[in-house]
Amino acid sequence: MNARTLIPSLFCMLWVYVLTGLVGTVQAGEQRVEVANGVSAAWLTPDSGWDGRTVLMLHGFADDMDGVGDLGKHLAQAMAAKGIASLRINFRGEGDRLRTHIESTFPMRLADTASAYAFLLKQKGVDAKHIGVWGFSLGASTAIETGGSKPAWFRTMAVWSSPGGDQFAMWQQSAPEIVEKALRDGEATQDVPGWKKITTQRAFYESFRGFDIDRSLAKYPGAFLTVRGSQDHLPQHDAEFLRIAPGQPAEAGLIGGADHIFRVFDPGAPLAQRAQDVTVAWFVRTL
């Protein structure tokens, strides 16, 4: 039976760095590690019941390993509570919430992901046949591109608020004035209300030329889940993802009323909780 399904949900961005209600207290062993020169990470293993299942976690643009509203950190804790270890990394040139000058490129992200995967293979207890990957926004693009170029690495994948298709075109469409200025003048600065000023370089945007996420997803054979809010500012590309993804199961979760970051700063964060719950259940089932 074809397991591709589109899962509708009836669950509904301000920037604060305290988040409550997503997860109960989890007493799991988290260590700060360096997976490669300049690539720091948090290695989290469950206190008990770990059978080697592990998820590599990739953050979004201009963010850090804990994620906006600590979404990544709380997801890691929730997985640990279910016996799943995780490694969430800080990409070079990006992985700092206070950083305003972005010095990364897409190939740098891919290289850091490869370093993190190599780190996992060296960790005692990790089952190489049961490694998954989670990516948020640009981290989702990074996950899909890696899964397509390294089809044997990940048994399962979950992406949140993922861009689709041609990645250079995606940037041109989502921030045309910023991209045009950076390409013309060498850099551009945008003031994101309620967050921070972000300066990007020409090299950042140029580095996305030639990368097509749809084409890469077609080469990834593992299980695939895409989760998105109905009010995401990025195009609703999930039905196309399900058409392209060759692996089984391939599923999509649409969270009604949620934006790109699942309204994580709403009181109680019910929509972010829904994204977390769906994703933890996915990894429990497919990893």
C-alpha cells in the first residue's frame, strides 16, 4: 500500500528566547562537543533505553543549534525522552543567535553536515543503520541536499518549513531587493523587525547556484516527512515533495494557522508543540 499521505491538522512569530510548555523536564546527558574545526554541537543521549537510534539536527538561516524559541533544543529533549539520541550543530559563519554578519555558504553547510555525520559514526553506541536527520528551513534544504548526494546516510528524514526547487531562485523570490544588492555591491543588510540586522555577502547567494532541492530529494531513498504551517511565507511545496520522494513512507503534516516558525511565541506554543509531537512520533516510527 502506498504510504504517502497528507496529514491535515487543525492547529494554528515574535522573537523571545524563553519557551515554556513544549516538553517536560528531561534528565538526559548533554555534552558540548566540537565535531570539526569551528563546528560546535550539542550531543544528547538518553538516560536509559537508548538502542543506537540517533538524529542529526540542522538549524535554519542565521540561527543556532537551539533554534528560534529553543525549538531545536526542545525537540532534542523530547526525542531523548523516547530513547533517541541527537546531535545538533552550529554551522560555521552562522551558528550564533547574536551574529549579524553571515559568513557561511551552502557548500560550507554541506561540509559541516558531513563532519557531523562522521562524528556520529565514531560515537560509542550509535547504530549507523539507524541515523536520521532533521532540518528547519535552510536546515531542511541542507538535509535534503545531503540525503540526495549521500543516499546511504539517513534512514529517515523530517524537515520543517522547507524551501523547494532551485535554491538560487528561491532566494531571488523571497528577498529580491536584498539579493540584488548583495550581488551588485558585494553585501547587503536587512533589518528584520523584532529580531536583528543581518548582513549577507555576494558569495552566500552565489553559493546556491546549481542546487535544486527537488532534484536532490528524488535521489534520497529513505523515509521522508515534511511539516509546514498553513501561513508559512514560503510556498506550500509539500504536495510536490510527496510526488517526488521515492522512499516509503513519505508523509506531510500541515498545521493550520502556523507560520514559518510555528508561532512558537504564542502563549503555551500549541502549534509548535504540534510540530514537535508529530516529528517525535515520526522518528519513533521510522528510525
